[in-house]
Amino acid sequence: MTGTITPIGVGTAALHAKQATAGAPLDLFADPGDTNAPIVFEPPAALTGGAVEVWLIASGSADWGGCQVWISTDGSHYALAGTIYRGARQGVLSASLAAAGDPDITDTLAVDLTQSQGQLLSGTQADADSFVTLCYCGGELVSYETATLTATYKYDLTYLRRGAYGTAIAGHAIGTPFARFGPNDPSLFRYSYPASFVGQSVFIKLPGFNIFGQALQDIASVSAYSYTLAGTGGTAVNVLANLAVGVDQDWGVLSTSIAGQADLAWVTAPTSSDINLGTVS
């Protein structure tokens, strides 16, 4: 018998073409990049329910997946206050916006969201009137009906409700900070602080991590941002004005956050009025 005998179990695999790589491999430890300069503000009492709060909006570049929020009262010793896991739709005004009446059906709010690669969607006029499409614009709260894409990450917003929740209507220059947000937006960081902190400056550091939750930045390597607490989110009570029209003042339990104010001019309140400072706890 002639021929080649191949032992059982020995063979050569068939040759197949190798599939080309679809792209660069994922880097689980990609550098997240620095967190963008945040928007820090204190909303009116209508949004906080009378609580004394400071709100923070932050975002980052393409590999940025969120950041930790560290707060200090002296700029040296920081404590972890929380974490932001999703970036906000944050940017700047790409054209100036004039002060106007409300509703504003004449002006266009032009914004550039390149820094956060954000996207804006249109709503209805009812959404704008109900502040569903709420935005921060240089301290003024604004809502809109229509968002028109004009270029990559750039939008024109029209039918504007100005001065939402009693914020001051003002003119805003090119480069004014802008963000689309809502009170229940997961990218919005809300921090309650004791009323005794009103008037103090706090320092904020935002070390970022990447979209895989890795490569957290060293807190010592990131910039600190300062903010002076104003207490504007607390319930404002004009004591003497209320007494002057015969309204008694009951502030509830003293642990309730409240920012009282009074004009210490001539007191003309009725002698029958009183102030109930609540229960001392």
C-alpha cells in the first residue's frame, strides 16, 4: 500500500482571510480632560421650595463622563459633596440678547454648545409658557418654544419667555454662560447648605472621570472655583411690610430655612399684630 498516512488528530486548519479592524481599540483609561468652568447659581425660592440651595451645572469634552464635587470653606480643606454622572447641555451665547418684554417674540437667543457637545430640541408654546424648556442665561431664567440648528452644536431659540420665576430681565453679551436644565435634570447638582453660611465664600473643585468611570483626576491637579453664598433660594419674608397690612408672621419651627428681611424705617404696623417666631427646638 502506498501513500501518505496522517495520524489521527493531526491536521492543518483551513486558511481564511483576516477581518480588518473596525476602529481603534477602546481605551478604558482615556484621559477625561478637565471639567468645563461650571455655572454656579442660586435659583429663586419658587424652584427650591424655600430651601437654601446652590445649584451647579457642569460638562466636559467627548471622553468626560462626569465629575466629583468637592467643596471647601477655606480653600485648603475639601469635603466630597457628591457626584455628577452626566454632562449638562452647556455653552455660551453666540450673539448678544437685548432686554425685552415677556413674552419675547422679537429677539433670537443664539447659543453655541460646542464645549459640551449638547443638543437642544424644540417644544411647544405651552412648554415655553410652563417653563418646561427652562434655560440659564447669565443669571436670567428663560424658556423657549423653537430650537433651530444653525451649525454643529449651534442653535437659534425663538419665542422666549423672559425672567422666568421672577428673575431679572436683562441684556446679555456674546459669551454669556448658557445652559439648558430643569429642576429634576440628572446633570444638575443641587446642594443644600445651612442659612448660617449666607455671605460666606465657598470653593469648588470638580475632578473628572472618563465615560467608563475610570481615570479620575487628582483633586490637587484641578482648578478651584469660588462662589459667595447669597441665600436667595430661601423664603424671603418682608416682616414690616406684612405687619403694616395686618398680616401676622408665623415662621414655623426655627429649624426651617428662612431669609428674613425688613426695612428698618419708621414702624407703622398695627399694635395688634404680632410675630410668632415658632417653637425653639
